[in-house]
Amino acid sequence: TEKEIIGSQKQQLAKLFEESLKAAFPDVSDVQPLIAICNDAKHGDYQCNNAMSLWNKLKGKCTQLKGPQPVGKAIIENLPASEMIEKCSIAGPGFVNIVLARQWIAKSLQKMLIDGIETWAPKLPVKRTVVDFSSPNIAKEMHVGHLRSTIIGDTLARMLEFSNVEVLRRNHVGDWGTQFGMLIEFLFDQFPNWEADSTPAIGDLEGFYKASKQRFDSDADFKERAQKAVVSLQGGEEKYRMAWAQICEISRKEFQKVYERLGVHLEEKGESFYNPYIPKALELLNEKGLIEESEGARVIFIEGKKIPLIVVKRDGGFNYASTDLTALWYRLNEEKADWMIYVTDVGQREHFEMFFSAAKRAGWLPSNEKDYPKASHVGFGLVLGEDGKRFRTRSTEVVKLVDLLDEAKSRCKLALEERGVFYILATLGYDTGGIFLFYFLSLLVNITGKAKEWTAEELEQTAEAVGYGAVKYADLKNNRLTNYTFNFDQMLSDKGNTAVYLLYAHARICSIIRKSGRDIEELKKSGAIDLAHPDERMLGLHLLQFAEIVEEACTNLLPNLVCEYLYNISEDFTRFYTNCQVVGSAEETSRLLLCEATAVVMRKCFHLLGITPGVVD
Ligand code: ARG
């Protein structure tokens, strides 16, 4: 049987207040309950902020109520009975402060432990989304910008999927365009046997690209052949299609290596896919009278922009914009998506604004940003090097992603091996501190409680989980629009807001539960949570906020909210664990369950961020 999805606390509160608003003010139509987290935790957990605006609507019409305060009072009085709320009070100009019932928080946590955290999925007003992310270009290096797009896009996709939205994970690779003419001709020249080879041995495709470009710029005869090759390719000539497919395949294999390491799944629908649909899409725009002639090109003028959007170049060819407009049309009409999300660097903002505006002019998208179907550009800032400039390696070339991931992994491996020595010391009773220690302690202590040696495979897996997790977290924890500095030492540090610290915090909670010797599955069924201590209540309340954090992160496309939340939870846990004895206390059962709930929520956060919380269990 399907378990009911209850929605976030905020959504549940909104339901109650909606009923109250309807009952108290039946004549005022269409009032959306405004529920927010209380600014000051001293006054309550949440607040309802409808009184002021309601008063403005009622003024003059209504005689009994005088001012926003009585309006707030009426909201409270009409609230349906619910075990969720302990008490409400009025503050300032009619703010309704809400204190949730401790028992209700406890019960909700217990229910989640039994029914699964999936029942806490937020409810979103969309059914199917396209997340267009990663999207590197064939024959060019996948750079850190693509890494950011891959990481951010994957997280957004994961959050939407968790929220029961169908996600089409689209890799909009740059696999079409005039550059293929020169690449194909160069292939013919350099690898006369190319047809026999299923994948010709172009080891370094980027170098190949550069060499062919150089030839193109310096050799007029080659240039002419390359231009003809474009025509042959676009005309669908077999030999050219085959050469094109081979070149794409080499790149694809390289990209795939990065995706596999990062555990990211994508479905490729590159620019070439949309190419056959372009004439039809442009015709639809033309019928609406949107397309005009300008300096030999065909363009769409956008209000407020000086330069129009070119959709057919002067030479008659299509471009990035014609492809994107067509892809948007395809996603709306063929794939029936109601939210199109594009993850690229902020440098492309203008491009997206332009073609979104064109789609609005065409009536493909509603003019109101809030309505669906919707298109959103998720922009992100630069990755900077230590010197504050665009991140590069010593050779001033762009950083190779694979090298970067290799380094993250090998640094972790080294740290793990070093900590291995500490582990021996710890088993002998020395207090060594150290993060990895606990992390791998939790890995190594098997059911009988005895430690075993690292196997090479475990070391490898852990180094990957921690190393790649650290790279992802360092990227995701910042507001995506800000530039961030890439620093291995910082991201792999076991202190502060890092993946390593958080993975450690999680492993520690697991080890508390394990060391208690109690059967947690049994406790979930027979035990009960009680949140008598204020630090317990605080942790419990914040755990319950998980759903609304994910909701907000999805709605505003901000993965950093989940990172911030995860970090705050680990702080709440530390406060609780410092002030409340768990094992051996009278409240042991309740507190172990609270530990378990914390671990479950943290694990789900890791999962949403694409981080493997360890090879535990
Ligand atoms: N290939 C582009 C680049 O590397 C990104 C494509 C983004 N997606 C899109 N539909 N325009 O910059």
C-alpha cells in the first residue's frame, strides 16, 4: 500500500490556517495563508502573517473588528482543533505566533522512522520537468564550468525526484555546428583509415580540435573543404554522418568517465537531435509574425533589448538560439514538461532571457513568471583559483576534470592511510581525535563489534566517497551565483562546514547507536520519543523542517539551502549530545530514536546532494 505523503510542516500549517481564514472571513475570497518560520524562536516556531493585509482589505467594510490585532485574534479563534499546535499568541500588528505541540513533533518523527522519510516529500505544483545540465561540447574539454553544471543540475534533479516530480535529465551536448566541417576534414587527412577503426585513435580530442582549427585558419584550401564538409554533413551524406558520429563517440566516452565517477545519470539529447525540428519551430514563430529581417539575418526583436535574437544567420545557418527555441518547443509539446530548468554559468543569462522572452511573445510560455509551464535559468558563478582568477592549472590551460577528481581521491586516500595509524592507537586506548578515524571506525566495526583491516577495495571506495563528496559539497554550499575559490585543503578539512566534517558527524551518530547495543528496529516499534529537554525539542523541530527546506530549495532552485540545513542539523545534534546523556540514561530509548531520526535525515540530505554517506552497513 502507498504511504501517504504528508507534505511539509508549513504546508500542513497552511491547511489549518486556510480553514481558519475561510471560517473567520467568509466574505474575503482568495486569501492565501502566509506561514513563515518565526523570526525569533522565543516567540514561537512559526507565524501566520495574514492579519495586516486582511485588515487593509476589511477596513471600512467591517465594523466589529478594529485593527489588525483583532483580525489576528479572529484567525486564532477559528482555527480547527489540531494536535499539531500547542498554542498561538498575538504579537505586534496581528502576527500570530505558533508553538507546535511537543508530542506532535515527537509523534511525527516516530511515524517517519517507521514509514520512511519519503512520506516527508514536499508537494510541488509540477508533474514533469526537464533539467538541462552538464551539456559539454563535443571535441572540447569538459571544464570546471561543466563540472558545476553537472553537480548543481544533478542535485536539483535529485531534489525534484524526491518530491515525486518526473525529471528528464537532459544532456544538451554541443554536437552540431560548423566546427564539425573542419573536424571531419581533419579526420580524413590524419586518419586515412578512419572507416576501419570504430573509434579512431585520437587520444587527445581537444588537441585534435586545436590542430584542425589552426589548419582551418592557415590553409585556404582546407578551409574550403571544411566548409563543403559542413554542407555534406547537414545534407545527411553517409560518409560525413559516420565521421561525425565517430568524433562524437570519442567525446561521449570521455564525458561518461566523469559522470560515472560522480555517480551522475544523464540522458543525451544533443543539439543535433533538435536540428530537424528547427524549420518547423521557426515557421510557427514566423506565423505569429515574430521573425523579421535584419542586416541579412532573420531575427526576433525583444522588448528592452537593443540587439535582437538571431535565429537564422546571414549564411542561412541555424545557431545556438534557433536550437534552444526548438528544444523548448519540443520539451513543451512533445515531452509535455511543465518546468524547463537550464543550468549554465551566469555568462549565458542574456541568451536565456532572450529566448524565454521570444517564447513568451509567441505564447509558448505564459507572460507571468509565476505561471506554468515555466522556464528557469539556473545561473552559477565562476570557479576561482587561489590567485582569485579563473581556475587554471600551472600550464594556464583549463583544469582537466578527471585530474581534479583524481587528486581529490588520492588526497583522501593518503589521509585515510595516515589515519590508519591513529586507528591502531585508538584501539589501544589513546585519544587521537581526528575525523577520518571515526568515519572509518564506523566502517570497520562489523556486527560482532570487532574491527577488521582495511581491504584495498574499502580504502578505494571510501576515498572516492569522501573525495568526490568533498568536491561536490564545496561547490553546492555556496549560493550558486557567487564565485567560489577551489581549495583542496579547505574542502578536505575535517573542521567547519565541509563534507568531511558532516560525514564524520553522521558516522559518529551511527556509532553511538551501534555501541548502545540496542536493536534500533525493535525500538522504532516499541519505543517512543519524548522531547522534554529544550535541546531535544529544538533538534526534533528542525528535523521536521527537512521537507520545507527541500521545498524551498526546489522552488528557488537553490541547493545551498540543503547544505546549510544539513550543517545546522549537525550543530543541533552536537548541542543535544553535549547536554543530554544518551546511552545509560533514563531517556535512552527516546534519545536513541532521536539519534536515528537525525541520521536518517542527514543521510537523505547527503543523498540529495549526491554524496555517498559511507560504505556503512
Ligand atoms: N553547450 C553549452 C556550453 O557548453 C551549454 C548548453 C546549455 N543548454 C542549453 N540548452 N543551452 O556552454
